[in-house]
Amino acid sequence: MRRLVLLALVATAVLLGPVACTRRVGPHPGQLELGMVTDIGGLGDKSFNDSAYRGLLAARKSLGAYIQVLQSRSAADYQPNLIALSSGHFNMVYAIGFLMSRDLDDVAKGNPQQHYAIVDAVVDEPNVLSVTFKEQDGSFLAGALAAMVSKTHRIAFMGGQDIPLLRKFEAGYIAGAREIDPSIHVDVKYIGSFEDVAAGKEIAGVLYNSGDDIIYAAAGKAGLGVMDEVKNHRHDFVIGVDSNQDSLVPGKVLTSMVKRVDVAVFDVARAIQLHQPLQGHLELGLKDGAISLTNFAYTKHEIGKANLARLAAIKRAIIDGRIVPPDTREALSTFKTVPL
């Protein structure tokens, strides 16, 4: 499997708004043209879609790309949005999110001249580049950190939808926690939605009140409900996901499990500009620099130097292959802790 070579991403100021979604001025002849269809939740989710958009903005800034974004308000928008960008003028059309896989498969078959890239799913068509991540790598580190910091020996995982992709987060998180504390209790809850902020807040309240003092919220926009609820619990924490969410509630977000969708989007565009387009299936993880925890800007004092050193040792063990985080519930059931 070919790995994506991660390039440095130019720091870009992010302005989210209608200007990103409206085609007002056409591209110049020969200009790199990039289109993007967001997942439901759209821009402003402070997570998955925003991360992808940062990559597109970086391509505009440093590669001179012309960009156009169409937002999906519901699943019914996926196929029309993909078709709208399938004129053949775009060098690449990005489909952001696994929920688009079936629609993209249909659209790609009907538009063989157009090149597409989908994030978080595999679409087996010759004109589709599939980019997936080893979310279990970063989730293992998040679980280990949660077990180190937890005072109640009870933590929780909250997912958006109970699907194979989210089970990678779940399995990695639980295995990482057990690496530190084999007897730790981990509650698992799924909201059933990536958009329902109110439900995220309500479920988080139940979990915190039941004794879970750290919740890993892998729920897209719905995870913002956990961010809001944690403010009401003095000694509790939340772990963010996809983007660096540490500053959303400074000191209450223990860390974020960052998935560099922005870098993947940028590097795919960069490869096109270099006339070295990427093809097939790219799977990116901790070893590639595509998955990481944040630098604990607000919580280092809560974690402590000894725990940070222990976490660094676990990270090295994953990169070296001594620890292989499970990516399914079945793999979790047979996972054995590794002495370090």
C-alpha cells in the first residue's frame, strides 16, 4: 500500500462563511482547480469538515488554487453536490466523509473523466483516490492518557453513529486505557447522529453524573454538546477529536485526537501540481504524522511530567510496531497489554 508523504502545511487563517461556497470569479487558465463536498454538519463544525477546509484554504494560499465548496445539509445533498462539481474542469473533487461512499461510487462511474478523493472510506473506482486513517493509533494514546488522569477509574467513549469507522476510535481508546489500568471501567454510548448537539450534551451529563470523569467525544458537531456540558463539572474532562479543540473550553479539554485531514487534502492537491497524482488507497497513521494528540497547552499541569513521559513511550511503541492498537471490537477482545 502506497503511503502518503506528508508535506508541511502552511499556517492559514480560517474564515468560514458563505464566500467559501459561492462561485463568484472563475479560475484562470491553467490554475489548479479544487472542489469539495462537505459532510453533513458542514463548515463550522470545529472538527472534521473544518479540518478538510483548512487543507483547501492552504492549497489556495500556497498553491494558488481556485477552490469551490458545496455544503451538504443532509444526505440527500451528497449526490447532487458531487454531480454539480463533476464538470471535468476540476483537477480534484473531494468527498469529505464515509457517508458519501455509495453516492460517490455512482457519480464516479458516471463521470469517468473526473478525478475524486474520498476521506474516511474506500471507493474502488479507477478515478477515485481513497484516504483513510488509523484512528485507533491516536485513540489508543487518548485512552492511555484518560486512564492516567482519571480519579474515578471510570471513563467514557461517546460516538456519533455505531459504525465500523467509529468502532476504530472505540476499540483503540478502550485498549489504550487498559494498557494503563486493566481494571478501568469504560462506558460506551452512541448518539445516533453527528449533528445533534443537544443529545451530545444530554448524554454527557448522564455519563459525568454517573462517575465517568473523562469523555472521549468522537461525534463530529454533536461533540460540541459534550464541550458545553463539561463546563458544569468542575473536576471532569473531555477529549476532542479530528481538529485541535483544546481552546474550545481551555483547561477542560484534556487533549484532542487530531486527524490531519487538512494535510491529506493539501498533499493530494500538491501531488497533482507536481504531476505526481496519488492513486488507489492511502492509509495514514501515527507513523506518518497524520494522527496525533495535541501538545496539552492548557492541561500539562493536570497530566504531569511522569505521565507525559509514559505517554511518549507508548507513542514510540506504536510507531515501532511493538503495540498494534485494535481497530475492531473483535480485535479488542483479544488485545494483550504490552510491558514497556
